[in-house]
Amino acid sequence: LGLALYASSLCVVSGAAFLYHDYCIIGAGPSGLQAAYFLQQAGRDYVVFERSHAPGSFFALYPRHRKLISINKRYTGKSNAEFNLRHDWNSLLSHDRRLLFRRYSRDFFPDADAMVRYLEDFASLLKLRVQYNTAIVHVTLERDEQAWNGHYFLLTDQDRQNYKCSSLLVATGTWVPNVVNFPGSEYVEGYETVSINPEDFAGQTVLILGRGNSAFETAENILGVTNFIHMVSRSRVRLSWATHYVGDLRAINNGLLDTYQLKSLDGLLEGNLEDLAIIKDKKGKLHITLRFYLENRNISAGIESITLPQDELDNFATRAPYDRVIRCLGWKFDFSIYNRSLRVMPGKGNKKKYPQIKPSYESRGTRGLFVLGTASHSVDFRKSAGGFIHGFRYTTRAVHRLLENRHHGVPWPSTVYPITQLTNSIIKRVNEASGLYQMFSVLADIILLRENATAFEYLEEYPVGVLAELEMQTGRKAPNGLFVIIMEYGRNFSGADKDVFYYNRAVGEAQHAWQSNFLHPVIYYYKRLPTEREMRLRPPDWPLPRPDAIHHIVEDFLTDWTAPNAHILPLRRFLENCLGTDLRNFFAESCFLFAFTRQKLPPFCQQGYVRMQGLVGSEGLRRHAVEAGLLEDYTLTDFSGDRPPDSHEGSQDQLLRDHAIPVRPLQHLVNAKDE
Amino acid sequence: MSAQRDRWVSSLSFLLFCASSIPTQGSARLLQELSPQQYFSSLQAGRASLAYFSRNVSPGAQPFLEQIENSAEALQDYGISVVKVNCPKEDVSRYCGKENALKKAYLFRGNVLIREFPTDALFDVNSIVANVLFALLFNEVKYVETLADLQNVENALKGRSNMVFAYVPATGTAEHRAVMEAAFVYGTVHQFVLTTEATLLKDTGNDEPDVSSAWLLFCHCQQATDLAQPCRRTAMGQALTMLNIHRHLKLMGAPLVTEVAEDPEKVSTIHLQLGLPLVFILSQKETYEADRRTAEFVAWQLLGKAGVALLSRDLVDLNILLRANVALKTPDEGVPIKYLVLEDTDEVITLVEDKNKVEQIQEDEEDEEEEEDDDEKENNNQDIQDDQVVEAVSRDKKRELPLEQILVLTEENFCSALSENARTVVLFYASWEAVSLAVLRSYTEVADDLKGTQGVVLSRVNCWDWPGICTKENVTQFPTIKIYKKGERSVIYNGMWGTEELTSFIMMSRVPCPLKLTTIDEAEGYLRGEFPFELSSYHHTSLLGLFSTATSEAREAFEEAGSILSGHVTMGMYFEDDALALSRKYAVSPPALLLARSGGRSVEGIALSKQSVLDMVQMIRYELLDIFPEITVQNLPRYLELRKPFLILFSDGDIGQRESKEMLKLAKGRPQQAFVACWLNLKKTPVGRGVLKAYFATVPSLPVLIWVNLHAEGQVFKFPSEESITETNILSWLEKLKAGLEIPSSTLSEDEWKPPLPAYDFLQMMETAVPELPLHTAHRHRDTPTQHPPESPGGDIAVREEPSQESKAEKIGSPGRDLRGTAPRLAAREKQGKRHSEL
């Protein structure tokens, strides 16, 4: 004991000798490990603190019934690894192909143990620097002008060991169970401890508080053995297939809805939990009453004197006594470890379980403190996937890129392409990019135009909420206008009470693409970067302010946007009209003609043919083009006049419209008049 | 006679001067006051004078006297003096004696009394001048009362001179005076005819004459031959003032159509000087006769309103749209000439008749275009593919490609495949991308050509399936071809995407570049194109670097250049001890370059100075260009790179030996030519026909020699077909070109490459269909009133501008256009088959 005392005092004494790291990550869950991976790849000085002895301790306990509701789709019919991540909701991002979740589970909805195993492998195979058994119990600031953010973060663990960091990445998730306090709440069992053995509920009548996936998951587990289950919560049920929000009630858990609507005694009720009170009678049965009655009762009187709702309203719904009441109210962020100077504040309204952060994932209260993972979900709560692995693996990468630019002068990665590749680069990304797809309306690809629109720079998966700060956040310049490529559901299509199966819900034609309802790519064009003010005043439900022009690529049943006429052609026309140029492809022969007959060449010829990379094209293709009226065959027109022989659609002969059209003689008009 | 001479003294400026001075200048003591004796003795033969006799100033005659005084100056301009004769009380002579005579004014020519005017006919200056001139110009101005009289006059004039026919509602008016004043000037040139009979007005073709206003017609009788037909008439549109009449007559005198062969911006005609527009009919040699007729037709229509000129495009270098057929030059300074494409002569006339319509017509046209656009929208023209490559590939998509020869690479086998084969050609493509697929088609042909070639494996990676490989191999564009050699870094193919070019590249890159030659025999064989054997079937120019053992620096640069040019150029090098033997044979000293064109029949030696690698690459590329090449689609870019004008001989098939010899002489004559002399075989490069058509509308007789400066001004000149193609003729022609003595046949269009068709304007659709859509809030409008939403490209901002509440209400109220936003939904409903929820 004496030794222990001595040791601990030594720590206090040597408290000034902090262990320093540039980056400290709290929590070795999925987002903490994901952040660690990117920092490690970039060669940064970082450490991850994990209070448990292994990564992903949340998943060691939760979900209690062990069935993850994130999809493990092992087959898509495609080999494109990026595309397949669109349907892999569990893997973290890494270069290591062994670390794909489909290698860890064959189940479509995998067991949580697989996730724990996966996270362990992720940390060990990638040799991430995780310090286990270290619970950070306090975080405070040390002002220092020299520090990256004007202060250092001082972390203290359960052993009073101190750590000093320049940047703090909070990846603690939301693990503190939500509780409600009402008279009799001591009789309520929590989701975190409730038995998961259905046998324990045989012949019982159960009341479940809450209406999230954990509540339904609990109900699902005992549905077959209970007398009946009632479920009470303030809000009506939100079905994820109606809201397209993966955090709402998933179909896999909704067996109770079936039994409720199919008159099998189970039922759903709406009511405010805070008005509730529970009374235990002598037989140990639990009765529901209202706090209101308890406040009026005579303190001295016994339990029999308490008014029950059914005394006044004899058909009160929950008049039957319950054997058990289970609380399944979800979790919230642990605000307790932060010193007040960090001003880590809860959000407003339904976001109060999350800390307040900016769309850049930086805390509103403290510069240099970034919130990652589930705890960062306030940015897109009930909208996108930022609270889930398949979403925050991308936002974590975005945060890492912001940090690289801010602290290490490494600008946001980008590729410069000639303008002829504009349509292609967009089509490629909207078809395979998983970040855009999973983090729809939150992350967007940005195309920065170079001067004269001869080239452009492509930035992937930038948090669109900080578009106005793009130049500062990425180290890239946007003086010549930009495109923002984002994916959106149709506005007003989905919602808790919407019929998402109405007839004719899908749009099939490109010209009506703006009415598309299912997730589809949308391209915004701005002549200049929107200002912060414009971002703030953007219409509600719009991820971005009013653009100078907008294009929707029509929703596609296969999410395959490569159809030449329905997808690519309208996109090209949009881009052409934004840039005021002609982005068509031409065979070398056409470029040859243009080179001799026009002073200027279209970009495709300029950047290809003139640089000796003309598209000669096979004979067959050129014949097709001639048949389409888009290429003139001069070997034949020698004797048959100007018209291509097979030009059945004269209007298509646009290519050569401007050429070789002789002065239109007016004399026939004159003659006609003279007559 | 002298009076007539006097008349001719008056010039335009004089007329203008007096016209403007009449109202301002009063009677500046021009009225002479004489005694009768003085007066009559002062009368000169042929000189007219207007006399008024007064005994004493009677109060009633006072206003008349004032008018007389005022008109004195005006009449003086016509050589008519105005005299007030003071009659002595006792005088009882003819003019002074009678009380009656004192109420009149008398016009004398010399001492002959021409006319006496009652004072009430001389009520103001206009009437005085009009009546006096009318009296004096009795012969020049015929007064007619009946149609028969008019026709008689007209018929008498036919074939002789033109007639000016004026109607004035009454004599003594300002209009009458204007006509008379004009007659004073033009009376000897045109026959003036005057009437006050409104019935005549009707008969002259004016259906609903306004009898209260004067009218003037110019009758073109001089050219009229048919007695039965009235002369062509041109009415004057403006009010009858002297200035307007003068202007009108000037215009009638101008040539009907002016032929112009200079820059229209510099052209000036009487029309422009008089503030009228000038219409150019753009003509070409081929259509000259028709254009001339058109011009004359239009000119008759526009006579008096605008001038018409016939501009020969063949003679003038016009930097304008080939389609333009009409140009309009307005008299306003600084307004550029408008070039238009009109379809109907009526359009030309409306264009001029109301100048305001100039803009309107153009706008209308735009409207029409917009309407067309709208139509197009409905016809889904925007949906029709206008990309030749995409369309060609889509049309070919059902054909199964013969891809058996091409190895499919995946993430699994990529690395192993590269390590197994000595040389792997990899096509990186995307299966949805048209250009990639077009190249894939050529690639299959390459595979066919190279079937059985040892040591080369053709393969492909679909980046849509395997983005990881493509990213790792740094493939950012589709398509990309790389050649991987075992143990060496890969080479990116940077040539034309054609079967032939790619095949030759692959074949040539099998041989090291540069190839080390070890014996003199090898080197000689190499220069003859016989060694190495693999390349003997490829026509090429061989390059041999000769180095002495000491010149390692130049050799290294040469080797480096070789690796850059690998696949495009055959390069060898020889640096054995006996290199001197070779250098002596070809009279060069190492380091040097030997260039063997066309199978070693001629070998040139070039000394290699100290050069950087890039300089050497540049030099080699330049040296490989032919002196008098045949231009093809494939090789044009190499010559474009020189950024020089082209002198091209277009020929249908091979060029004649004579021409070839002359051109070659020309090309060789000056090694540092400022132009590229070349020829084009229309049989091999049929698109050349398209070039000629663009230049001349039709293909001229062949062969034809063209000078075209692609890089500056874009002027095209055609060597006169009557001259024979000889070096001297061409050189002297080029001198003339240089001196600016030749007129370009055509000028290359400077047009930018604009979007071929508009895009769907979803922003507008959203606002129209969902007016409550808060695309920008009222808040923003209130706060930033000056900040307009930025204009969307290719769109009409006015439409897109968020309407105020009122106008929005209007919009909803007014049917048609604004309801369109709802139409798509309805339309979409009807086309249910296309909705995928129903399969």
C-alpha cells in the first residue's frame, strides 16, 4: 500500500513532465481507430487512449442482443472496391484488403462479436498506437501562444498520469445511457443490464420505455414468450425505410409492429415519460399512474390511496399491471470529463445528446478539439450517416485532411485534369464514390476551375457545411468558379409520415431529373465561392445556397449513372453551358477539318489532337458517326452533294452546321416576288 | 440665260445656308428704296426684280411691306432684287398713277414685266418666294390640272429625263416654296410638274391621299421605254421642305447599286453622308448575277430610304460568318457593321424601313430561336446525342468485340501478368466511357495485327471494375496505354489513338532506343533500314548517333533523348573505336547525327553541339519532319506545332511530277522557310474536300494551291488557277501576298466553341413549379437589394429573378408559359412505362 501511495505521489510530483503527443485521440472505437489510421499513414505523432483493455468496448456490450443492424453486403456483382464500400457498412477505411468486414462475418446483419474481433484486428494489423486501460477522466487547457491552437490540451487518466497534446480528437461515442427520473423509476430495469434470456420473461407482461432500435430489439427478443409487450414513448415511431435514416427503426427489429397491427396483444402508446409514475403493489406488480396524482396524494396514506388513472377513466390503456418495465432510451455523450474552460456544450433539442460542433467537426467552444464518430452526429442527425461507421469513416478522413492542411501545410489532396475530362471525372465519382453516397448531402466533391476553364482541380469528399471556408480549410484556391457534386434524396419525398411507396414515385426521364426522389447526384455551379452569410441564409433543407445553375442526374434504379443519353449527355450540356464551351469528343478527322477551317479548336481537339493524341477511330465507328449524321463522309459527297448519304435526321447535322454553307441566294425570292 | 447661270451658282451649301438663314435673318436693309426713274433705269437685262410702288405709306400696306422687306434677302439669293419704288405725289405713270396698281407688286425680268401680284397673294415670305419663283420658272415647272396633262408630260419625258411631280394643297405655301426653290436648282436636270389638284394625287397611285398635305414623287422616266406604262415612281417619305427635296433628288441621282470591292467599314456613299443606312448584299463570284439582281430589286424597294451596295466577298477579306448574306451599315459613327443572315428580301426592307426594327428583327429571330428551343425541348432535341464519338460507340455497342487476343487484367493477376511477360501493353479504360471504348476498338485491331508476335502481350484493365490498379498506376485519364517492360519503368503511349500508330509504336519499342550498334556493317545496315530485322518492314527515317569514345556527355544526352522518343523514332548509336571511319564517310565529326531518310538513299550529317536532352529531342523531332510532306489527318499536328502558315497543294490523287518537282524546289530553296510547304491527297485524306468546301463553298478545280495562315488572322489565299505551279510563279505570288496585294478568298471563322445546345434549366423549373420554394429568402432580398442573383449561363436572368409577390401572383394567373413547370409532372405521369418502379 505504501508503495502504491509512493508511486502515485511520484506522479503528482512529476506532474509537470507530461507525456506529449501532437494528436491525442480519446477512445479506440471505430472512429478513434479510423483517425489513428490516417494519422499513422501521414506519419504523425499521435496516441489513442482506450479505457478498456481492447478496442471497441462499446461493441463488447452493445447491442445487448448482439445483432448489428449495419449491413454486411458481401456481394454486389461488382469488383469495384470503392463501389462495394457503398454497401459495406462495417469496414473501416484502410489500404489493407484483409480488413474488409465481409471476411469477418457471413451474416447480412453480423454479430457484434465480429465487430469486436474486427476492431482488434484493425488496431493490431495496422499497428496503431493505442494505449489501453487508460481512461481519461479530465481534460483541461493550458494557454500557450506557441501551441497550434493557442493552447495545449492536458489530459489526466485514472492513474493521474498527465498527457499533453496539441490537438484533441474526441472519439468517445455516446455511451452514457439516457435515464429519466420519475416516481418509481427505481423499479425500471436498464437496457444495459436487462436479461437477454427470453426464458426470464416467460408469461410476463412487459412495458418498454423508448422507441428506438434498442427498444424494438429488446421487444423482438422476448416477443414470443411474454403475455404482451407495451411500448411507450413521446414520439411516434419513425421507420427508417420511410425516413431513409439508418438510425430510425429498422425493418429487422420491427416484429412488434407486426404483432401490434395484427391484433396480437402487443401495442404502442404515445406519452411523455416525465409525466409517468410507477407504483409497485404488494404482489410486486407494477402499475402505471401519473406524476400528477402522486403530487396530490396524502403522504401518510399507504399505497392503496394512490389514484390510478383507471379510477377515473376506467378504460385507461395501460391499466393492466406489468411484471417488468425496461428502459431503452439510448445514450448520450459523456460531457463530464471536460473542464469548463473547454466549453464542451450539449446541443439543442433532439441533439442534446451530442456536443456542439461546427460543420468542420471542430468544437464550437475550443479550437483544436475535434469530435469524431458517433458523437459528431449533430452535423447530420436524422439526415445522413455521420453517426454510424459507414458515415463517419469518411468524415474522419475529412477531419484528418483539414488537420493536415491546418497544421502541416499539406493541402487537401487534389488532382488536376484537363477540361476534357470534366464530364468523365464527375461520372466516375458519382458512380463509384462511397463517401458521397454514404454521407449524402454532407460530403461533396468540389471541382475548382482553373483560369479560362482549360483545366480543373478535383477535391474529394469535402464537408459541404464549410464550403465558404474552402480556401482556408483546403489550401486550394477557387477564383474561377466551382462545381459541387453532392448526392441528395428528393426534397419532401421521405419522412416519418410520408408514403414512400406511392405510385409513380420514380422519375425516368432526364428532363424531369430535378423531381427525382431516390438518392441521385446533384451538381451545383457557383461562379464564385459562396460566402458564410450565404451559407447561413440558405433555404432550409438545402445543403447549399442558391447556385448559379444546378443539375440533377436523374435517379437510377441500379444507381448506375453511365447511360450515354439519359445521364452523360444532359450532364455534358449542363457543364458546357456553365463554362460556355463545347465539350464534345471529336474524331481526329473532325479536328483536322477544324484545324484548317477555324481559328479556334474545341477543347477535345486542342488538348488531344493538337498534342498528337487524336482519336483516329476505327473505320466501323466512323461509319456509325456518318450514319448518325454527325460526321461527313467526303469520299461519297464528291458526287452526291453536301448531304451525308444517310442523314435521315437533318437536324442532327449540327457539327458541320457552321461550315461550308454557301451564301444563301436570294434570287429565287426575288423571282417569286416579280411574278 | 444669265439667270440660269446664276441658278447654277447656287450650290448645295448655298441652299443649306439660305434655308437656315431665312428665319433668323430679318430685312437687313436689302430692300432698296428708289424713285421710279431710278428704278427703271437700273433694270438690267435678264435680271429679275420685284417692285412695289408706293406713294405714301398707307397704314393698310404696312404689313405687306414688312413681308416684302423680309423676303428681300431670300429673293436676293436667287438673284432677284426687291425694290420699293417711292412714287412722287405728282406721278401718274402706269405704276404709280393708279390707285389699283399701288395694291400690287410687279415682277420684272429686265424691263419686261413678267407678272403682277396682288398684295393679298403675297401674304408672307413663303408665298412671296413661291410665287415669284413660280412666275420666273414658268418653263421649268409645268403646272398640270388633269391626269391627261400629266400623262402627256410624262410620255414626252420618257427616255429623256426624269420628272419630279409635286402636289401642294395650295400655292404660296411653304411646301410650294420648297418645290419652287428645288426647281430653281434642279429645273434643268429634271422636269418639275406641279399640281394643286387632289384628284391627280389619287390617280398617281395614292389610294387614300391626304389632300391636306403636300406630296412629291420622283418619276424615273429617263430609263422608261414602255409608253403604255407609267414611269417607276419613288415617293418622298418626308415633309416637303427644301432640304428634304434636295436630299431626295440627290438620292435619286445616285447609282441604284454601288459595287464595292473594299472593306465595307471604309465604304462611304451619298446615302451614309445623308444619314441613311447602307445595305450590303454580300456576293460571291459564283452567284454574282443572282446577287446583282437581288441587289437591284432591293435597291428599288429601298430607294430614298437606304443605299444598296453589292459587296464581292471574293475580293474583300471578310472576317465574318460564311452564312452571312446581308450587311447593314448605319450612318452613326462607331457603330460596327451588322452582318446578318436573312432569308427574304422583305427582311432587308423591313430592316431598313424602320430602323428601330433592326434590333427588333434580331430579337424576333432570337425569340424564334428561343421558341425553337422550346420546341426542341418538347421534341427532346437536347436529348439527341450530338457527340460523334459517343453516338458512334453507342451504335456499335451490340457488336461483340473480338477481345480474345487481349488479356484481361484484374487486381488479382495484374502484378503476376506483368512479371511473366517480357513486354506487356496495358490499356486502361472505363467501360462506360466513349473515347475509351473507341480506342478499345482500335486496340482489338492492333491485337489482330500483332497476333503471334513474340514477346508482346496485349492486355486491358477496366478501371470501372478495378479503380485500385488504375489509381496505383497513376492513371487519371481514360484511356491510357502503358507499356511495361520487365524490370524497367513503364512507358506511357502518347501518340495518336489509331491502329497503325499504336501498332508501330509497340513494334518499335521492342527495339532498344537508342540501339547500340557494334560493327560498321551493322551501322551501315542500320542506315539502309535493313537492321534490326524487326523494324525492316516499317517505313521510317533512321537516326544514327556517332560518338567517339571521349564524348560521353553527348552520348548520355542522346541516350536519354532516345528513351523519351522510344517507340516514335528509330535511333541507333555507334561509339566503337572505328567510328571515325563512318564519320569520315559521311563527312561529319563526332559527336554527330546521321539521318537516313527513305531507306538510306540519302544520308545527312548533323553535328551535335552541347545540347540538353530536351533540346536534342526537339531537334530530332524537327529533323524528322519532311521537307515537302503529304499532310494527313495523322501527321498534321506535327506540322501545326511549327506555328507557320501552310502552303498546301490540294490534289485529287498523287500530285503531278512537275508540280512535285517545283514544290520541292520551293520547299528546299529556303531551308528556314517561314511556311510549311505540303500537299494533300484528297483520295487519301478525303476530309480535305471539306476544307476546300469551307473555303470556296464548292470544290474548285484541282490541283489547287492554297496559302492559309492558321495561326494569325486566318486568311486563305488561292493561287490563281490560270498560272502554272512553278517555283517562280509561286514566289512572286507569295511576294504579292506579303505586300497585301492579293485579296483573301476566305477567312477562317474566329468563333468560339460555344455549347451546342442549352441545358435543362432545373433552377427555373424548380422555381416555376414550386413558387413557394424559398430558393432565396425575402430576407436576403431586403438585406442586399443591390445584390442580384448572379446570371446563370445561357439563361434569361429576368425569368429567373425571383419575382415579387405581385408578379408571382400574375404569373400564376396567366396561363401558358408559366404553367409549364407543372407540365413535366403530368407528362411524366402519362409516360408511365418509363418509370422504373413499375418495371
